[in-house]
Amino acid sequence: MSDFFSDNLKIADAKMCSARWFGGAGGKYFRCGFCGYKFVPGDKYRVLYTNDMPQAGGSPIVCEACNSQGDREHLRLLWKQKNATMRLPE
């Protein structure tokens, strides 16, 4: 797995905060997938790899506060649960 998905927190810089994320120009969607916090330069974040989980909705960006909720597997479970509540019944 690449460093992009490592468990280590990274520091957001101006380039990251203004990049196109999830189709939104100008950093519009450079936000925590759990709490919605919009990152600014200097904030710590990580990208949680969930692309191997069916119906997990992609790999979320996670802020430092939400990252402190648990280890990688716990966060993956929380993300899967969050996505399950956001889905329409089939």
C-alpha cells in the first residue's frame, strides 16, 4: 500500500487544500469524511483505505480528531457503518 494510505498523519499544505477532490475544484471537498471538517493548510489528515470493502463508498479523508477514535480497522468499521446508513433501501 502506498504512503498515501499509510496510518501516519500528513500535514495539509496550500496545494492540497486547493486541489480537486472528489470532483470539487478549489479544495471544495477536501473535508473529513466522518465529521465534514474542511481542511486548511497546517491541518493533519490521513486517507483511510477502504476500496477493498464492498459498499464502503471509497477511501475517506480523515481529520486528526476523527483519526483518534481508534486504529485503522476500527475506523474502517465506522466508515462502513456510516455508509450503510446513507444508502437507500434496495
